Amino acid sequence: MDALQQEIYKSVDALAPELIAMADAIFDDPELGDQEFRAYAKVTDFLKKHGFTVEDGVAGLKTACRATWGKGGPRIGLLGEYDALQIGHACGHHMQSPAMLGAAIALKETLKDTPATIVFLGTPAEETTSGKLPMAKAGLFDDLDMAFMMHSADTSTVDPTSLALNLVDFVYTGKAAHAASTPEKGINALAAIIMLYNGIGLLREHMRMDARVHGIITDGGKEANVVPARAAARFYIRAADRPYLNTLVEKVYNVARGAALATGAELSIQEVKAYDNKVSVPSLEALLRQEAIDAGAMNVSPPRKSTGSSDFSCVTYRVPGACVRAAFVPVGTPAHSQAYLDAGKSKEAHDSIIMSAKAVAVTALRLVRDPARLNAVKEEFSKAKADFDAKV
């Protein structure tokens, strides 16, 4: 352990009882997205107690905040979530804000007079509407020099990639008729949905290997003897980079329009949400992963080569960022499961909170105290972002 790690570890260890108590309290009182009022109060009260200036309700979200401490220097972004699923905290979000708060206070105590600004961003509703989207639109991440997050997992690692995503609802409106006596008077909205499905299936042959299009029928009609006047489907459209995904989305939309033209049904397309791809900064990810190992991460694994999508990419598409995935359940345990929920207050969960706080704080402090290293990280990000933006 070097001197810098010793400074941070001592601060985090002193905070550990309070951080663990907060995590357990949030776990015991789960709240759904955009309704995390009690968890939000715990987080913001903690920040105020430790000298942070808190802006409530940023980006028009009642449970989103931006809290700052310090002046000048690099701006260190630390993101925390606190929303639960219907079954409770089966994705570990009760651990995220306490871990990032631990990192924030440890940095504050260690930085002292070093020019730097710590920015804690409370980001609600990750599981549903995703508070990071309006926060990104409001420019709340744009002035950060670096951004960090943690997420619970079954192995400890970092994610170098995440897929850009569009979540889209397709709704066809046709005309009801008796399916046996006067079917010729109807316009079958379900037929349009089936054509959409089949058209997407044919389109897959001409997609890049990294692309994914998958969905469900959310409304297929109500009665088998009535020509369906309404039918709907929801699709996730994903790809490794936003520029290519935009072209793929338009191809899927053309399939949908073709189905409407063929059946005579009217089509409504509604984009539910959209994530950018992550822009990877390998040197930053390697540094954070090593700091996690040094801080005692469990079940360490190599960086994942195949991932889904994350709204954290809305941050890492704009500024250099990395997320430490902190193991607290046996390898292979899926998130959003009862087993994940049952481990939420385990010793392993508590240990992962403290480990993540240490790893993130040390990583940020190393960059603040080594401007050349931070500049190299920012240049690496800029080059990777330019490479993405140049793709067609």
C-alpha cells in the first residue's frame, strides 16, 4: 500500500459504519424510480453534513441532485443511484450512493487545499425512465474532467464497452370487424405487427455482428373473433456505436412503415429512451480495476467483452469515465433475482461498498495529483470519441 492509498483508506474506513448503515436503511425501505424521496433525503442530508453545496431537483427531477465541494482544478464526477425494482433492491442500487459518498468525503478530506472540485450527482430511476437522460440533456455532465460510478456484480471488473440503445414502441391502429362474417371490412393491426416482426427477422441478415434487435408484442388484440383494431410491440434496437445505430433505427422504422402501407393500418412510432455507446478509455479502466484489486475486490475477472446497454454511457459518451463492478454474490448469480436480493445486506455487500469507495477515490486522486496522466486520459478519450463520430 502506498502513501496515497493509505490516506484514502483511512478516511473511508472511518466512514464505513455510517456508509453501511445508510446502505442497509435504503435497502430496507425500497422506492421505485422517481419516487426515491426517503433515499434521496438520506443522501443529500449526508452531503450537507459534510460541507457540500446541494442543488435539489436538477433537470426538473424531484429526486436528482448536484452537490459540489471545492474550487477550481479538475472536476471529479461521482454518480449515485438509489432506485429499486418491484421486488426490492435486487440490482444493488442501495450500495451505489453510499460507496460514491464514501469516495466523495475521502477525497474532500485528502485533497485539502489542492485545487479540485468534487461533484456528486444523484441520478434517479435507472431501472425505468433513467434520470441520467434529462440530466445529460441539461448539460450536467459536460463540465466534468472525469466521472465514476460503481455497480454491484458477481465478479469485480470494469466494462470497456456498452451498446448504444433505442427503446421504441410501435403501435398500429386498424379497423375492427367480425373476423368470420365481415373480415373484408376490417384492417388487421396485428397483421402489421407480424409483418414488422418478420421484416426485422429478414433485416438481421444485413446487420453488423454487434447489432441486436429484440422485442415483444405488448398488444395483439382482445378477442379471436374480432379483427384487431389495435396492436403494439416494443423493441430494443442496439449497436456498438451511436452513428451506426442511427442508420439501423431508420431501417427498422422503414420496415414498420412498410407494414403499415401493406395492411392499411396507421402507424405510431414512439421513442421511449435512447442511450449512447460507452467511449472506452482503456488506461482509465485499467487504473480503476487495479485500484479495486488493491482495495480487496472479490472474484476478480478480466474486463467483460460482451455487455448490454447502460445509461452511464450517456456520461461516458461525453467525458472520460469508468465504472467499477464490485462482486458481492457468487459467480453466476443473476441481477434482478431473489438470490441477488437476499445478499443485499450481507458482509460481502458491505465489503464491496467500502472497496468501491476506496478504489474510486484513489483513482481520482492519482489523476488530480498527476496532471500529465489526467491529460493523457482526456486525450485518449477525445481520440476514441472522434473515431466513433467518424463512423458511418
